[in-house]
Amino acid sequence: MKIPLNPPLTKGDKKKQKPRIPPLLKGGRGDLTCLLSFFLIIVFLSPLLANAAETWSGYFAVEGRYFLNDPIHPGQRAQQASIAGQPEFYREWETTSFTVAPFFRIDSADNERSHFDLRELFVLWYPGDFELGIGVRKIFWGVTESQHLVDIINQTDLVELPDGEEKLGQPMINLSILKDWGTLDFFILPYFRERTFPGRKGRLRGTLFVDTDQSRFESGAENHHLDAAIRYSHSLGDWDIGLSHFKGTSREPTFLLEPDSAGNPTLIPLYEQIDQSGIDLQSIIDVWLLKLELIHRSGQGASFQAWTTGFEYTFTGIFGSKADLGAIGEWLHDSRSEKTTPFEDDLMLGLRLALNDMDSTEILLGVIQDLDAASKMISVEGVRRFGDHWKLEVEALIFVQQDQSDLLFTQRDDDFFQLTLAYYF
């Protein structure tokens, strides 16, 4: 289920700090440095790993996006086209593997969406009942469909999709201890990645432009603050359980309202220090799939709690066919006000149709209804393979009767239809 994210606005003022130099992995010359480092690593390691098994995989895609309504802001377009790719190089030998996965996108309408990122660049050592990973990685936590509250290791790449599911690569040291009593993960995160936002001409943005060049940090170490996290996961009968705690720089910024050099109001991201504890639970009982994600966070003003919980019930072999139909229901709750989050008290209902054919055809329809207002969002996703290498994806997102008090009111005219054709190798 795709969920658009719109930046909340904090009313409090903070001490102004001077602009900082963009970090290594954020745009421009830093991206070229990362790309050059990637090729140098391959060149130097290849002779040492000549006898290892290696694999090239990944995809290249073309994407077209059409917005159904006229834009609100000057310079925005009704059509948007882009090309993207993520090749992946993987080498494995006896107890070690090496992975590199650079990502790029070139967009016709939004300069901020044209970007490069190292999704992964890491070495993994697994000699026995533990694993040690060093480098840039993507780590996913979460079980619910509509949003992933506990998924806090990687930063959101918001220019990719409005649902917040696409993530930037995160530099880390990760130690996993694998035992019969469960898996214990330790994370040291020495470098912070800032969230990406649409540019002035980009669609699916708020009324005010987010000036990422003026980003500020609560910590004097800025994006070099040493963050840390720990997670325990285990399967107990029909239940999969995860317990996590994160301490460091919040991946979700608050915003300061300040004028730019021309006197126009803009939003300045402020990344504060937080503590977040999380629980994720999932259980498969016959044709029922039960899910829960729950967090408690402190450090961004008053402490708050948020949860998403629900189920998926699957009807197998509907109408005597091979197809399965899943009925999804989830409750989204956040103790913060609707001026801070769009999902303070919402209900998500959805249907997932899997044809179980040779082409892996699936369709997902979802509706998120605000329980305190008439605001709702309708999301449609469809995917189908063609042959061994091609995949077609169709997506649509419709905003319906957005209330003026809702954070998503600023995106009320950004209903869109998107078509993506990808070649996998």
C-alpha cells in the first residue's frame, strides 16, 4: 500500500546555524567520488577474488508519470518521465561475500529527483554462528502493509516514491549473532543521510519548498553523530517477534519556517536526537496473517506512541481458479496531532489479487480513510512479468476530499497515474 509523506511543521524556533557543506553521499561532486570509489574497489579486489563465484544482476527502467490535475505551483508539469537503473555486482567465496549496488535516476521535470545513490557497498563475513557486515547497506524492519513505523535504520528516499518505502544506503557496521534462542543484531551508524525532498518544480510536495541546503542538526557533530541500534528477533511457534531500540539522529526531520534570500517562506529540516523503541509481531494462523508495529519515541518535543495493527485474510482458489484474494485491514494511530502526522487515526482497507499465473500477475487496491474527517486516499498497484526479463508496473494514487487541516491537503491536486517498464538481468 503506497502512502504519501508530507513534511510536518514545527512551531518552535531553534537557534540558527550556518549552512554546511553537502555530505559526501548527497548530490554533485560527492556522488562522482562514490562512483569512482566503487570502480576502484572492483579493480583492486578482482585479482584477489579470481576464483570466487560472481554474479551481475539488477534492472534498468523507463517510467512515465501523468498528473490528472493542473499543478498548484509555478514550473510544475502535468507529465514526468525518467530513466533509472540499479545494477548489482555480487561475489562470494567460502565465508565472505562482497556486494555493490549503485542506483541512478534521471528525471525530466524535477532536478532533485535526478540523483545517484549507493544503495549497497559492503563486505559480509559469516564464519559460523555470527555475521559481520561493513559498508553501505539496506536493512528492512517491518510487517504491516500501510506503513513501517519500526523501519528506522535507513533514510527515506522521498523523491523516488511518495510512500516512503524507497531507502538510501546507510553506512554501518552490523554484527548479527545467530543462535537457537534468536538473532541479536548490533548496529553502529557513523554517518547520517539526509532525507531527499522534491524540488521547487517537483510534484507531490508541500505548499512550502524544503531547503535541504540549509539543514540543521541538534548535535554539534551534525551528520557525523555516531548513532546506534539493537534488535532481537525470533520465531516462537506461529509468531515472529522483533524488539528494537534506536538512539541517534532522527530519520524524520521536524521543520523550521524561515524566509529564503528573496524573502519567500521556506521549510528548513531540523534533525534532532531521539530514542525510539519498537515492537513488530506477525503470525500466520491458517489463512489469517496478523500484524503489529508499535513504537515509542522521545526527543522530538513530547514523547509519543504510534502503532499500526491489522490482518490479511486470504481466500484461496476463488471461483474455482488458481487465483487468491487477500482482504486487508489495518488501523493506523499516532498520539501526535494531525498537524504533525497525516495518520493520527486512520483505517486502511485493501484487496490483494494474485492470479498465480506464469507471469506473476498481482493487483493491490487500498483505501486509507481518516476516521476524524472525510479525507481519504485511494491507491492501486499492478505488476506483471513478460518473459524472463521484462516487468510492467502500474500505479495510481488519488486524493479524495482532503480536509484543510490535513497535512496532505497541499497534495490534493497531485493525483497521478504511473507506468514503469523494467528490464531485469
